[in-house]
Amino acid sequence: MTVITVLIVGFLFGLRHALDADHVAAIAALATQSSSVNETVRMGLAWGLGHTVTLFTVCAVITFSGISFPQQVANFLEFLVGLILVGLGINVLMRIIRTRVHVHVHAHRDTGTHIHFHSHKGDGNHTISTHEHQHKKRLPRRALFVGLMHGLAGSAALLLLALGNQISVFHTLSYIMLFGLGSILGMAILSFTIAWPLMSTAKFGNINFKIFNVFIGVATTAVGFLVLAKTFPLISALIA
């Protein structure tokens, strides 16, 4: 393949990379705390940015220094990603089950339709709950952190893929950057896709919204345990 073809393939691989099960699970769990489609997309962009920053930084350091990326470290980082997914999934379930999360749909001329969360935990009367809220405009730090961790865990595999194409250092880093940009775009599209059914269930009532959230929580937890099951034997063998 020509260098241009390799770079284009890198971008397309990045788009596809956003659809990995652990990535979908992470952004779906994060999206359950989002109040609008725009906020969900910002979460996806934050995840993609964190993912790209660590991918590029780690791969650049390894490429220029010649230091290898130990497989044991890669396994440990993937194990941490599994723990994070389990934590995200359980957090979704805890919010729905224990804090009695309630959702209302609002529409504003300037910001469009969004949903407002509040908890009735400890409230005896619905009217007592405060409905004051602010619209967040910043990139979500939580999604950024999860993206950073996913980027760390995937650095070794991406570097091997890039070096396997036998291109120069400059083109290797360009490949990694385009891969990262592709993953940012892919995650933004994925976030938008997840936001639509999430917002739709909120419009059809709290029961539907809660059922969908429970499904996301269970699925995210399950994916996290699968990652743990895959990496734990490797981690335990290293410790032993």
C-alpha cells in the first residue's frame, strides 16, 4: 500500500475503533447522566480527545525513545479499564435504584429539548424537590478521564499496527494522529446515536427511561467483567 492509502486506512480504523464494545459501553453509561443530545455529543468528543491524547503521546514517546511497551503493562491497563467499566455500570444502576432518579423533559428556544434530573430520595412530596438547574457547556472531565485510560490501554496494539505497515516515523505518527481523529469523529457519531433513544425514552415517561438505563447499566457492567475475566489470568500469572 502507498503511504496515502495507509493514512486513509488509519483514519477509517479510528472510526471503526469507536465501535469496540468497551467503548460503546463506556459512552453509553456516561450518557445516562447527560441532559441533552448536545451534552452527550460533548461527552463523546471529550472521550475521543482523551483517547487521542494518550494514544499519540505514548506512541510518540515509544517511537522516538525506542523503549518497548511491556505486554504486562498493557494487560494491567486493560484490567483497569475493566474496573472502570464495572464502576460506571454499577453507578448507573445505583442512581436509578437507590437515589430514585426522576426525569423531566424541557424545551428552550435557545438550547432545544433537554432532560432534567433530580432525586426524590428523602422527599415525601414531589413539589418539594428543587427543579433549578444549569446547562453545562464544558467538556465533561469524567468522559475525558475514561478516554485517557482507554487510550493508554490501546497504545501498544496501535503502535504495533502502525509499525507493521513499515512506514517512516513521521508517517507512523501521522497514522496514529489520523487514527485518533477518526476515533473522535466515530465517538461523536456514536454518542449522537446513543443520545437519540435515551432522550426518546425520557419523553415517554420515567418507567421507560429507567428500564433503558438499567439495561445500559447491566450491559456496561457485563462488558467490564468480560474485560476483567480476559485480563485477570494474565495479571495473576504476573503476580505469581
